[in-house]
Amino acid sequence: MLSEYLMIGEITKPQGVRGEVKVRPCTCDPDRFEGLETVYFQRDEAYVPVRIAVNRLAPDAVFMNVEGVTDRDQAEKLRGTLLYIDRAHAVELDEDSTFLTDLYGLRGIVDDGRDLGKIVDVMQPGGNDVYVFQGPLGEVLVPALKSVVLAVDLEAGEMRLSGKRLDEVAVFDED
């Protein structure tokens, strides 16, 4: 089942003495923070809406104020807090794209019948993402190439893969 909330950033530290915080974006497009007025903090099993004011964007950071946080000590207490949005306010993806969080747990099924197990990580080394499967064949690293990934079916919880291309480009655990 898809999560109703998507992580978009993490508060890394206070910025200045008036309660501003620095956020590390966890999104491909930090500009998505522009105009954002509400984020969610996860508190136990609940997601709590919090009003924010985005002050400025940098290539690798977002600087913002959180409602009710007026000094450095209060801002320090937010260090490590993850920021979420609900799916209703998520950016629209093109047809061939999926939120990374939705890939975790998908079962890798190869068209020749092999079962790669489940996606446990998505590495982003630059260039293509690499899906890390853990299952009956051990750890398998699969580059995110259209010639390898035949289909992603979030409803069925599966990623279907081309066996021929997989054998050419994947890295199989040698255990």
C-alpha cells in the first residue's frame, strides 16, 4: 500500500538566532519548496501539519521558519526532523516516473521466472539510479534502465525485468 505522505526534506540545523532552520531537500527539485506553506512532521504514527515560511533556496538547501519556532534553542530541537507532504500536494510526475519511496518493497520478477526478492535500497550515484534487491539470489544490483525494467506495477507490488538485459548489466552477489 502506498504511503499517504512523501518525505521531501530533513532539518539539518538551526540557521541564525531567530528560529530559522536549514533543510536538506530529499527531492530531485528543491524548487518544489517555493510557495509551500504546510509540511507534516511524523509524531509516532501520526502526521502533524505544521505551517512554514520558506525564506530562500540554495542548490543544496532550503532555509525556512517553522511556526512557533522563534529562537535558536527551539530550532535546535528540530534537528533531524523529517519533512513530509501529503500526496495531494506532491509534484506531478510524468508517465514513466515513480516516487522513490514507492519502489521500496517491490518484488523483482524476471521474465524468465527468476525472483530477485524485494527492493531494499535505491542508490543514486549520479547517472542512472541502481535498485538493490535482496532475495533468493542474494543481493542483486540492477541499473534503472528502460531496457532492463519492463514495467513497474505499484498495485501488484512488482517490478518486471528483462532477463536477457539483466544478465548483461546487473551485479549478482557472489556468495
